[in-house]
Amino acid sequence: MCLICDRIEMIKNGINPYFVKELETGYVVIGDHQHFYGYSLFLYKHHENITELFQLEREEKLKFLEEMSLVAEATSKAFGAEKMNYELLGMGDAHLHWHLNPRRKGDIGNYGNNGAGPVWWYPMEKMYSDDNRPSAEKLESMKEKLRIELEKLI
Ligand SMILES: [Zn+2]
């Protein structure tokens, strides 16, 4: 089982504290670490042998992409992004999942190209530092903000 399948299992069992909302093709969750405030993920519902966007049937793929775009819009509005960043990677866990990062000028400090560039130009140990984990209270308020914006769009 992969980490994302585990997290989805927790959602189904009602014990995933990061869970925000279920959509038709996936689950919206808040990221574990919040260096990029509002970092959220959209997890595709299925894994099995699917590891690439192009393996999905056309209708399903378009729905998944549309819903991802709505989650990004809600994330942007809920957390005040200057620009959204979208990533579907999968060398860690091949399960289809979008990383949706609200970006703001200066958020990678002096790293990258004079402070500009993708989130992964910021050092991993800083991005995933325990200092960036939201408190239970903060997490609840973030989930509520995102849920409100999602409900306006869906
Ligand atoms: Zn999986």
C-alpha cells in the first residue's frame, strides 16, 4: 500500500485530520507542512495500476482536471495566493495526486534564482520542518476556510 492509499483509508474511516472534502474524482486535504501557507493536495480516488494522467479515460481525466482546477481556485481564494503552483509528480508515491501551492513573493527567501523559482528550490529540511506543522486549532480553521470556498464553486 502507498502513503496516499493509507491516507485515503483514514479518510474513509473518519480519522484523517487533514481531510477537507470529497469530490467526484478525489479527496481534498490540507498539506502536513505549511511553509507555503495554504498548501493543499487533491488525491485521486483510485490507484490500482493507474500512475499516469494519460491512463485515465477521457471523461474521467477531464473531470479530474476540472476538479483540480476548482480546488486550486478555492485554495487561492481561501489563503490569499499571489500565484498558484500546480504539481503532479509521483516519484515518491506514484498514486495520482496534485500538490497545490499558494505562492507569494519572497516565500523561498534568497534560495532559487534570487528568490524566484519552484517550491522545491527551497531546502527540503526547512520545508518539512516540524515547525511548519499546523496546530490542531490552526488546521481546523484552515479546513473551514477551504471548505467554504469550495462550496461556493462546486
Ligand atoms: Zn495509492
